[in-house]
Amino acid sequence: MDCSLSDVAYVKMHTSPYRDDAELDVINKKATTFFAALDKQPIYHQGNAREKIALYRSFLETTKQHGINNQKELLAFLETEDRHFRTFLTNIGEYTDVGLEDVTKMTEEICTDIFRTASQHRLTSEDAMVYMGMRTCRRLLLNAKVCTDLLKAGKVNSEAQANAYMWMSLQPFLSMDSLTITMLTETQQQMTDLAASFPKISERLVAKGYIDPERTARIPTQLMRLYISVL
């Protein structure tokens, strides 16, 4: 079975068993309005790469200490986290030598705490699932778009960087499961555009000797098989 990344995008967006879940749809519409407004929030401009990450780190440390105890605090966290994340993405090429392991770890711990709060009924499980699912979609797609744009512009300086950007551009196709994919809004459905960009980007990276052509050609089929296996 040979297929393209566009085939993978189409199948993932049209085969989720949760697409017609009326209860999720109500919360999904509220969450869509919330996330659409985040694009109007400015990123942080003050400081260099290390200083911006220090600000991000401080925000996560404070959130972890205080915890997230209700929907109001969840939305406040998501709004500020989104600003920090978009700030990071606008300067992604500057963070090669900046350690981010603790940022990743704290983020994972906070996400775990959010679902624990839902299990304790301080948040509804539906709110936690929809808002966090939409957050995942947004982050994956924002990251993938930035990396795709850098690859299109030829702004890569090494084989390692090219491979890192390519794999980040593929994460929406790899990491979004059948539930998460239902959280895509119309404006977030950039998967089609990302998929359409993949062949030319791959050709460019192959021509530069950055990636293996045979291995790269197998990626869409492998992603399709993986998705179908868990339906």
C-alpha cells in the first residue's frame, strides 16, 4: 500500500469515530472561540533567547507550585503558555545551545496535574479533554508550520537540523490520534497544506544529502499503517 502524506491527512481528518459526538461538540465550540482569540495575544519581545526561556521557565515553576484548580485557572494557564510557546517558535533557530529539558519536564508535569484535577472533579473531564486536546493540536501545528517554513526557505545549517525540522513537521501526522483530530478547527486544518509541502521539501533535502530518499519515501505509508492499526 503506497500513499502520500496528503492521503494520511485526509484519512485522519475524516475517519474519527468521535466526529459526531454531540456532547464533545458543544464544548469544542466554546474551546474553538477561546483558542481563536489567542492569536491576538502578543508574543514576548523583551530579552534574548536565554532570557525568554528563563521567563518561560519561571512561569512554569509558578504554575507548578500553585497548581491548576478550576476552569478559570486552566484557561489562564493556556493563554499565557501559548504566548511563551509562540515566542519560542519565532526564535526557534536561536535555541540550539539553550537547555530545554526542564521546560519539557515541567510542562508534562503540569499537564498530568490538570488531568488529576479533572479526576478529582474540580474540572469536568470533558473540559480537560477538549481544551487540552485542542492545545495539543495547536502546538503541533504551530511547530510544524514554523519548521516547514524554515525548510522551504532553506534556513538549515546541518543534516541534524534538517532532520529535526523535518520530523517536527511530521508530528501532527504521527501524534494526533482519532480523538485529538476531532479538536481541529477550520483554521487549524493546516494538515492539508503541510502534507502538500512534504514532497518538494523532501526532494530539496535529498538533493542536499540531508535525508535518505528511500526511507523518506516510506514515511507516509508507515504513518497510514500506524493510524489504521489503532482505529
